[in-house]
Amino acid sequence: MKYLDPKADLTFKRVFGEHPDLVISLLNALLPITEEEAITDIEYLPADMVPDNPIRKYSIVDVRCRDKKGRQFLVEMQTVWSAEFQQRVLFNASKAYVRQLGKGEQYELLQPVYSLNLVNDIFEPNLKGFYHHYKLVHVEHTNRVIDGLQLIFVELPKFTPHTYSEKKMQILWLRYLTEIDEKTRVAPDELQENPDISKALTILEESAFSDEELARYEGFWDMVSVEKTLYNSGWRKGVAEGKAEGLAEGKAEGLAEGKAEGLAEGKAEGLAEGKAEGKAEAILQTAANLKKLNIPIEVIAQSTGLSIEEIKNM
């Protein structure tokens, strides 16, 4: 048996965007909700949230759904981390929250929005743990919470099961996402024995995809490779230029205020400016290259954080 990687855009949406029972299972396993709050049903909503006003920003998520209580759930798989992604998550969740109400409707009708973001990259190297939960809390009295937005980020590379025999659904789903890929020929027994995971494995079988879909699948990973290369090279270039510029400015200021202090300040400012400029350049270059590869503009916008108009005008 040969499987595809569930973290690719095509496979992730096939598993969780077309099978309500599987996305319910994933959400109940990974969201910070109690048994009494468990999700029992969902309806899929359009993944692309078109703005009411053309001036406002267009956005797309991988999976968007709602249960009978009105709670909305956004699910994203992100293969390459960038600081912009975190802001995009907040933007998408806020948009979903605001758009619940029509004109004249009462605020009491608003229901929570949960945003689950699975990231195949390490973005919090200084924090222990792979699970990061953000919500609106009182700074001094953290038991005081404003319900509304719940943002969850999962660093998949940090996840390691304590024991491979553990059958808790959170562990099984994370193992599914981190252990199954093109190299897998036989899935672990613990995964095959669970009905939900077994079904999700069957969906990943390579034989279930057409030649056209397999070409799109390969194209996705090519896009990820290009994005990583450009992002990393842009970041390194920005750091190098920032150091040079910072040293020059630091030396000049150091003549007046003291060489040691000037160098330190110049390096800090130069590094910050260089990193920012380098990241911006890398994102624009990434978008341009992906456009040349005929990647859909909506996908480029989702990957880079740029607007569709910015990409069209390149």
C-alpha cells in the first residue's frame, strides 16, 4: 500500500473538507472543549470569505464549518511558518466572528469562533510544548475570559507520543498527521484499528487519486520547496545587509556617543530593518515565482498573505 502525505493541500482538504465525521473527530480531539461542549454535527461553509466591500480583503481557509449551536470552526494546515500567518489567522477568525450578524441583529446571537491551525514548522523554539492556545483573558485575573475568539496553533514537528500504544484521539490524529507520508507502506496498527483514522488512511491511498490530482499534489510540494528556499534566502540576505548597515550607522553614532554604545544600537536597528526588508522581498519574490508556475492566485494569496489585487498587478 502506498499513501500520500495528509499535510498537502489536496489531501488535507479531501480528508477534512469532504468528510464531516472526520473533521468532527479532529476538532473534538484537538480543540480546548469539554465533553459537554463536544461537537456532534457540522455543516460546511464556503472556505473563501468574499468581502462585502471590494475594498476589503479577500481571504481563504482550508476548512470552514459550523455546528447547530452556531459555533464556527476554521481549520488550516500551514507547511511553512511566517509571522504573517499568525496575523492572517487572527484576521480570518475575526472576519468569521463579525460576519455572523446581519443588519439589525443583536450581539447576543454571536457564537464563538475556533481557529485550529496545524503548522508543519517550529515557530516557538523557546517555548516547551507543541500546543499553543490563545484567547481573550483578563491580564490580572486569568479566570475572567471574554468568549468569542479561540486560536489554537499546533507545532507538528515538536509532537512525539509518550507511548505508541496510547489510543487517545488527540495522539492518534497527531500521529496520523506526522507519521504518514509517501514513504509509508504499512500504517501502524494503532492507527488502523481506530475507525476514524482507518477511514482517513483509506482516503490517502495513492490509487484513489487521478493522474491529474497526483500532478497537483507534486506541484504543491514543489511550491512549498520554492517558498522555503526564497523565504530563507531572503531572511539571510536581510540579516547580512542589516548587519552591514547597522555597523556603519553604529560606528558613525559611536564617534559622538561612544563606540560601544553606537555599535550595539546600530546592530540592533540594522538587524531589525534588514530582517523586515528581507522578509518582504522574499514574500514578493515567492509570489512572483508561484505566479510563473501558474499556481492559482487564491492559493498564492493564502500562502504569502498578499492580496489578490497585489498578485494580479505583478
